[in-house]
Amino acid sequence: MTGSHKSIETKHCEERASFFGDLARLGALSRRGFMKVAGASAGIAAAKGLITPQSFQLVEVAQAQETGAPSFTFAYISDSHLYTRDVNDRFIRSAVKAVEDVNALDPQPDFVLFGGDLAQLGKKEELDLGLQILKGLKAPLKIMVGEHDWFLDMGEHWRTLFGAPQYSFDHKGVHFVTLMSVQEKDFWTAHGMSPAERMQTVAGLDNGLQSRFEVGSEGRAWLKNDLAKIDKKTPIVVFSHSPLYKYYRNWNFWTDDAEEVQALLSGFDTVTVIHGHTHQMLLNRIGNINFYGLLSTAWPWPYAPEGLPKLTVQMNRADPFNAFDGCGDGRMDVLTSGMVDKVYNLWNRNPVTIRSSYLVSGGEKHRPPATALASY
Amino acid sequence: MRLYCTVALALGLGSVGAASASEDLPRHVLPPSSNGDLVIGLCDGETSIEVAGVKPGDPVSGDQAQKIADALMQEWRRKHPDGAWRVAAADTAGNPANPGPAPATKDQFQTYGAFTDRDRQIWQESTDKLVAEGKRIFHDAKALGGTVAISCDMCHPDGSNTHPETYPKFQVQLGRVALLRDMINWCIENPVRGKPFADDDPRLKALEAYILAQRKGFALDYGKH
């Protein structure tokens, strides 16, 4: 590449600076002024062939007449995989970009879910940096733990920062449960691994040495106890880092005791599971449970060679020349029915809204836009 | 029909096992010629004969070569009256539906085709070693020469989404036709933030070996987007 070549990231930063420069020239960050500029930039986007120059443009709010109006919304950021600044600042910039996206949402979400894998190698400095970035969020934070946060010190520092990895809370009539679903049976002692080697092994998606993820008997007992006092008609939303089903074992797109966890949830009328780890648009429905995978801010993952749930509409494969493509963040609209619609805010692409009715109808209704560039 | 000398066979395989320590290999020191004629040694490391009327560097006809070989074997058999001999099986595994033209003789032996299951095993192990080295580099940011702790597997677990079968193809973002190695080097320069490998860099060869091995069975489809 020549010296005069501008990277996608440089272009993005310039466009963003110009965007906010325009806002400043309008004299005030009034809503009317903001809408005017946002409208103008949307026009530019359309002229460019539907490639959005800024990911923080206004997102069309999902229409939800059939399944109830949105009762409230929450946003998500996930899988930021932070290295410390001296090692690699690319993922830091992506995480900051996601925080800016979420802070630009109007109205603001009730809270922001972070989907796990805040750090890349579970280091204290990485987790501290992550917390510092997430403190920039205007809305309250709810966080779950990922394997990259855990296996250096077995969660010691993460717990110091964020508390117990399993907890539940009630919000506007919905019962939220956060699970620690990335427990692994001890594979490291037999191999004489140091904590750093254990972490590096778990961090490798295609490293077959490690065990499969599980909630584990203790975690399931906690869940059973937590749900015991909840009315069956109360909508349940579960956060877990790994998908609570079996997608692809070799990459740990997998929870070994998924069926047992699903059995604990199956008695409830309305259940939604929201998970990180897979870095892709991922949809599933098993029994009466809707599953949504989250996007990563760091990098997208290819779809696994087998096991992809039938209801998943693949996101187009990512442009390797654009560090942001295939990544993103998003928003959940919790309907009055307790069902959850999901907006995938894919950077540099049109956002994709998945209606809960698409999953409930087994793909009959509200099918999301078809895949144009499938996986190889 | 083809006769094999078991001593030769043993020597040949021994040399594969000790390939890394060539200075330790047994050497057959030939005796000096009594009258300046060519001296030829047998692969047992002991037996040799002088070829009457042929000086070193003279061309040897096929007939002469056969006579030399026969004389050496006769000498070896004389020294080893109890030596074990094995008759190589003729290759009869052809396609019965398409037998092809009738062979001119019963024996189509050629040196190039004279390999055994054990040979295949050795070759496969050598190939797998290169693939394993590629896998190691693929998963190791430092081995890639990276400066930002990024390795290939972070975006391409098991080499997925590398689609080597689609190259060469017009790489739109580069504005030119690219080979797999061009894209490997692009990744090394950009996300990995390292220096691209030279075309003959053994690391590049190993990476190509690993990536191709991961796609065994996929049909070649060059130019595919």
C-alpha cells in the first residue's frame, strides 16, 4: 500500500470527526439539529449505495404490532477481547466505538448487557481497562463472564471487579438470569500447565486439548433454586456466554449440559436466551426457547462447518480488508408480551432486525434479509 | 519378475531414518582399480567388481549395465548362500473397466513406481510434519512475526474461511489477481502487523501446506467469489 492510502479506520475517524464538526457548527446539540444532520448523512449513505458511513446513525425501531409494543429496551456490547494498549489498541478502539454507539441511542436503553470475553487473556490489566471503557456508558451495566476473562486466575480478578458471575434481577416484569456457562473440567493438571498456558489453551477456539463448556451441577442447582420462586407466566431472559445448546463441539460453540439447563427453563411460558462467544448472527429455537447470538466488537467468526441451526440466516461473510466489518453491537426490544426482538447493529452494514415472531413461527413470518455472500 | 536384495532394502530404509545425521551413514569405500578400469560397488557396502574395458566416465550401455548388475548379484549370492530373497509382487491392481492397452511385457517395473506401503507411510509422515509446522505458525503470533499479538487462528479456526480452492482469483480489494500466498502475506502485513514472507520462506510454505490440508476434499474452483 502506498503512503497516501487511507485505511478504512482512518476514513471512519475522519468521517466521524466531520459529522460531529457539523453538529458543533449548528450551534447546539439540539434534537432538531441532530436529526437534520443525521438525515443528511443518511442521504449520503443512500447515495453511496446503502453503506452507512457511521454506525451511530439512528436505527429504525422495530415495528411490533403483532407481538406487542416494546415495553423497554436494553443494548448490548460483547466479546471485546481487549489486549492492553501497549500490545494492541485495535480492539480498544472497537470497544470504545461500541460505547459511543450505545451512548448515542435515543431514547437511552434501560441498561446495557456486556456479553463476556471483556479481556483476551484474562489479565488484571485487560479487565481493568475493560471496566474503564465500560464506565463510559451512560446506562447501567449488566455483565456476564466469558472464558477469556476467567481461566488465568479462575475468575479471581473478574469477581473482584464485577461480583458473582451468576445472579438474577427483575426488571419491569421480566426475570433476568445471568449464568456462568463456561466452566471446564480440569484438563490442565494432567498436562502440567501453568495458569498462562491454561488461559492460552482455552483462548484457542480450535484447541482440542480443553474441555467442553458447561454450567455444571452447582450452576444448575443455583438456577433451579433461583427459578423455584418465579411464576411460570413471568417472562424469563437468560444471559449466558456460550450458546445454551449444541452447535459445533470442536470450537466449543457448545454447552455440554445444555439439555439439562433447557429442561430447567422449559416450564416457563416465555423464555429467551441471549449468548455471546460465537461472534456472528446466530438464531435458534428449541422447544419454547428463543436463542439469539451476539456480535463481537473485535472480530467475526466464520460459521462452523456443521451444526448451524436451521433458523439462522447467515450474516454475509466479512470483508477482511475492513477491521470493523462483521462486527458490531445492538439492541433488544422487550415487548409487552415478554418476547424479545433483536437489532443486530452491524458496523458498515444495514442493521438487521430479528423479530421474535420469526423464531416463534419457525421461520414463517418476518424472515430477515437473505444471505448474499454465504460462507465458503 | 523382480528380485530384491534384502540387504539393500535394509540399507535404504536405514538411511531414511538417519537422514538428519548424514555424517554417520555407512560409506562404501571402493578398492582401487588394478588397471584403471571402472570399479562398481554393491549396496551391501562390501562387494565390488571391476568392469573390464570400461574407464571411469565412459558411457555404459544398457546391456553392459545389466551384466554388471548380474555379476554383482552373483557375487553377493556366492558370499551369502543362505541369503533371503523376496520376489516383488507385480502390480495387478488396475481398473477392470478400463484395462488400457495390453502391456508389452508382463513386467512394467520402473524405479519411480517401486514403492511399498511403508514408503507411503514415510512420505505421509513427512508431509504431515510440514502441515503440523504450518499449524504451529498459524496459531503463533510470534512465529508469524506479528507485533500486535494476533495469530491466524483468531479469525480462521481450523483454517476456516481461507478457501484456498478459490485461488487464483481477482481480489477486488487489491484490484488484481491474487494467489493464496498473496492473501497470507496480506494478513501478515495488516491484521498481524508483521513483515510479509519471501516466496521461498519455509514459513510461507508451511502455512500453505496447513491451509491446503484443512480443505482436503473440496473441489478446486479457481476464480470463485
